[in-house]
Amino acid sequence: MKIADMHCDTISEIWESRKSDISEEKGNPQQLSENNLHIDIQKMKSSDYLLQNFAMYIDLKRGLDPFAYVLELIDVFYDEMEKNRNDIRVIKTYDEILKNEKQGRMSALMTIEEGGCCKGEIENLERLYQLGARMMTLTWNYPNELASPNLFIRDTQMGKSAEKGSAIKYDKGFCIFDSSKGLTQKGFSFIERMEELGIIIDVSHLSDAGFWDIARNTKKPFVASHSNARVLCGHCRNLTDDMIRTIAERGGVIGLNYYGCFLNETNDSHSRVSRMASHARHMLNVGGSECLGLGSDFDGISGKLEIQDCSQMHKLVEEFERQHFTNTEIEKILCRNVMRVYREML
């Protein structure tokens, strides 16, 4: 079965390795072709990948100019794609996915994880579109010029916000759901321009208030590229049932996240395929068979992973079969639902 994954942080890991090797004069950075990360070309081929979204992940607290930062990541992305062009090609349209598949190649879609890299300037958003970005989260884990996220605050950082009764306590921290902070005025301008350009709006990491701002002020399908069901794991990165239904009714899709802390009832980072299947079943029950895809968060997650890298996707398929998912349901989750959205949006 073909696989389409809506989120990984592999390019940022390769960028980090290049920076470290330069500073330490090792001269041996990670490569996309083959590496010790969760995702590389050989592992993807062994699992019959059709498409991988590669996120340009920006940490605003690194102290770098965020737009220059994202341009560096994009340079790494295109450099790695060029070196592996016989196996994978960058796509900007749905037809290019079909062309690559016909020619026996995988496809790579560039996404942006942290709208703050645009520094509130529409011109920077347009530049990213010209460079190939076709999906973007408005935030990562920090407030920016566009919107606010829900917050995960560890015990040592609890502060007053956790004392107001707005937190869910975990073994190792708190999730803060702040319903008062959604999109800023610039954020509303951005989502309007994103819909005009054809950049898919990604609500993963966004605050609850921001989610509903998106739902009320957009017309096209939007996605949560790497989020799970909050009723099964109360983490602030997950979606309520109302959110799942809203994405489904709009024609969007949710990417099942493999991170244990977004799967389990407590702050347990052990990622089990049985728990992934439980989240998948719940989201299908709530949103219908068209609402769910994959959003691994590979190379952005840690902990004990039952699916140790993307070459082991058969483990999830086998668990789906064990839990009596139909072949049609499995095919839709692995690929077809994401492709449906891309056919409409790209």
C-alpha cells in the first residue's frame, strides 16, 4: 500500500548536522539518501512511500533571523532533493505527484512549521510560496505576529497560568488551554492570502481559539498535519471531537501523530501501534472515513517508538488489520485521504 505522510522534521535534522559538522570540523553531516534518522530515501522506498511532506521547522528562540533561517532550511531541502532526484522530486501541484508516480519516483512537498518565520510580512509569505511551500502552520509553540499556540509548560515553568484552573496536569507538566488568544489581525490577513495563493492552512500547534478563528474565517479545506484525539489523550496538541468533525465537514484531513505523549493518557513517550490504532478508530468514528491520514512527526519526536523508523510502516498496517480496519479504511488512512485533499488544493 502506498504511503503519504504529512509531517516530518528530517530537513531540520540534516540542517542541524551540517551546522554541527562545520563548527566541529567533522565534515560528515547527515544525508537524506541514507542516515540514522527516522526517514531517508532507502527506508521510504522499502515502505513504498508515494509522498512525504518535509517541514521547514523554525525555532524562534534560537536567536536567528527567522526568515533567513527558513531560507537556509529551504536551501538544504533543495540540495538534498537534487542529490536524490532519481528517487524523489519536489512537487508543487497534484499532477506532479501523478507524474512522479508514473515514472517510479516518490514526491516531496515542502511545508512550513512556524508562520512566525514570515515576521508578519505578507511579502515573505508570497516568497515562500514562490519557493514551493504549499502548507504552513501559523505557530509552533510560541506566540508570534500571527497567532498563539496552546502551551505545554513543565512543572519548573508552571507559573500563574497553571494556578487558574486552566491546566490539565500530567506526570511531568501541564497543558494550558487559552481560549482567549487566537489569531491577530495580521493572522487574519495571512489566512486570507494563504487561501488565495493555495497554501494549505495547518492548524497543528494552534490554540483552540485560533482553530475556531480559522474555521469561521476560511472557506477551503484545512488540515491538522500531525495531531491526535484529545478525548484519548488530553494533551493540548490534540483535537477535540468538535474540531475533528469541523475539519471533516470542511473536507480537510488530520495526520495521525506517532509521538507517545500525544497518544497516551499520561505523559508516557512510549509510542505503541495499538494506541495509534485506537486514536485512528476514534477519529474515524467521529469524523468519518475521509478525515484521517498520517502525520508521523518523524525526526521531531523521541521516546520508545514501536515503529522505529519509516521502513517499519508494516507494523501499523498489521495492527490496523488486527483491529479489524477494512482494506478501504487502511488505504484511505495511509494515502488516499491526503491525496484527495491535495487533488483539490494543489
